[in-house]
Amino acid sequence: ILFESVFFFFLFTLTCFLAVHSPFKMESVLPSSSYTAVEDAFRSFINTLTDIQDSAQQKWIQFKQQRSTLERNMADYNKQTDGTQRISLDVGGTVFNTTSETLLKQEESFFWGMLRSGQWQPDKTETGQYFIDRSPHMFGIILDYLRHGEMRVDGNK
């Protein structure tokens, strides 16, 4: 529908141009029934653009609200911990202990996003650990990378 509206808008603009700059009368360029159709298409095009603009404005408002909530959650988290809060992770049934400082070393990482968002809460009903439904086999290597900044597999860099 957007393509048709753009096409009719172009046709309407061309028609107006010809009507102004042509020695012919408007009726000779475009019959009145076609002129009405072009005018209707132009109105439809404007309505479509208005709808798109309204939708974009609503999405922008939602984005700003979500961003504001995230920033508040991050500020609350920063107030609660100095970065050395001890964290216990249950990864596929194996428990790993570390600090929030270690998990937050890599900005934009999975842990950084989850801890900073304030949305990831430990399972308070059982053990108070963060549960991660993944295999623990490689998790120790990931945790060591966060601790040391180097990838070590089997003691090698």
C-alpha cells in the first residue's frame, strides 16, 4: 500500500506541475474522475505517513521508558554493591562461586547485562543461587577468562 501511495503521490505532483506549467487546461491533462482518484490516493498516502509517524513516536516513548527503567535499576544495583558482592552460580547442577566484580568485567556481556538490568534475581526459594541452564563443562574456562582476561584451556594460554 505504501508503494501505491508513493506512486499516486508522484502522479499527483506531476499532474499539478503540468497543470501549472502547461498551456492546456487541467481536464485535458487528467480527467476529473482520475483527478479525484489521485487526490484520494494522496490523502491515503498522507494518512499512511501519519500512521507510521504515530507508531514511531509510540515506539520511541516505549524505548525511553525502558531505558529509564534500566538506568534506575543500574543505579539501584550500584548502590547495593561495591562490586565485591559474592555471587553463587548453579550452572547445570555445578556450583561456581565468584564476585560481581568478576562477572561485570566485560561490559555488554551476558552477565553484565543481566546483573546491571536488575531483572535477573537469584532463586530465593531454594539456595539463593543464580541458575544457568547450561553445561558446566566449559563454564570454568569462561569464569577464568573473566577473572584473568586470558583464555586458558588445559592450563595453556
